[in-house]
Amino acid sequence: MRKIARNMCDTIRRKTPFEPQILACIAAIAGFLLLFGKLVEDVFNQESGAFDKAILLFMRNGNDLSQPIGPAWLLGVVRDITALGGVAVLTLFTLIVVAYLLVAGHRRAALLVVLSVGLGAVFEELLKIGFDRARPDIVPHLVTVHSLSFPSAHAMLSAITYLTLGTLVARTEKQRRVRVFVMAVGVFMTLFIGLSRLYLGVHWPTDVLAGWTLGAAWVLLFWLLSRSQSPPSEQADQKLS
């Protein structure tokens, strides 16, 4: 009986080799959405105020809140980093990648990038309007901002853009270490851009956390959709070694 059961399990694994990955992905999406829901509850029940204020004040000089912590040159570096999550840079970067994919004949991948980034940007703007949260006012802003605060567009859109592109590139690589490196670059870019918004005082920490969680869930959702549309031979090439 054990041998029969083992053979049946092996057969199922061969026919559905990616089921564990898919289940893990679904669980991760659910986890990110639950975390986002908790953030929304805390923010609008005014339970996150102490946490938000503590982080922003920690990043400022206690004697002069207009001055961030760290050496003078760090402010310029942080402004450059935050620009990498701006609409202009993300749009230009996305268009370049989409153009490359079209020239290379990867129309499906190009469409995936356009849908993921484009719909993500629209969804993020609708969320800002719906939640209507004001920007932080306990520290001076070190860059000019005009839009609403929750969730952070820089955090969410950088997550969607860089993680989508990282996932796309990783799918073309067969070496595990290259895939890990590419995804790590996307993750670090997303984290640094989100943290830069806190350093500049233009977002509450919960804004950035909400942007990260939604952005990650969005990318995982599109990853699932892309796999469901991929032919079996292409899915086999995507198997993690």
C-alpha cells in the first residue's frame, strides 16, 4: 500500500509540478492583503499615530526638525533614490522595457508589463482618493508634494514596477543564483525608495507599509495570471531549481 500511495503522489507531483508554488503564492497574497487590512484599520481608528510619529521624528534632528539625521550629503542621495520611484522615471523605464520585449518578439510579456504597471497605477490613485489621508505635518517636507498620502504611490508603484520586471527577467534565467540576484535587486530598490519617503518626511510609515504590501500582492497576482496563460512547456522552464 505504501508503494502504491508513493507512486500516486509521484504521479500527482509530475502532473502538477508547480502546485506548491501556486499555493504558496496564494497564501502570500492573502497574507499581504490581511496586513493591508490591518494597516487600514489602525490608521483610520487612529491607532497608528504613536508609531508613525516616532519613526518620522527619529529621522530628524531633535534640535531642528527641518534637518534630517546623517551627514549633509545624505539628503541629496536620498532625493536621487526617491526619484527612482517617481511617475516619470517608472513610466520611462517601463516603456523602454516594453519596447525591448516587443522588438524581441515577447508580446505576451510586454502585455503583462503594461497591464501590471498601468492598472496598478490607476488602482493606486483610486485608493488615494478613497482614503483621503493628509500628508504628515509633524516634520517639514524635504521635497515638494501635492497628492494625498495613503497608500504611498512611490512604495506601491516601485514595488509593482521593479518586482514585475524582476520577475519577468528571472523567468528567462535558468540559473537559480541569477534569478535570486535579479529579484533581490527589485526588492532592495522597492525598500530603499519607500524608506526615502520617510526620510524626506512626506509619508507616514503606515503609508509606505501599505504601499509595499499592496504592491507585492499585485505582483504575485499577475504572476499567477501569467502562469495560468503560459503553455505547459513554458511553465516547465520556469520551475525553480
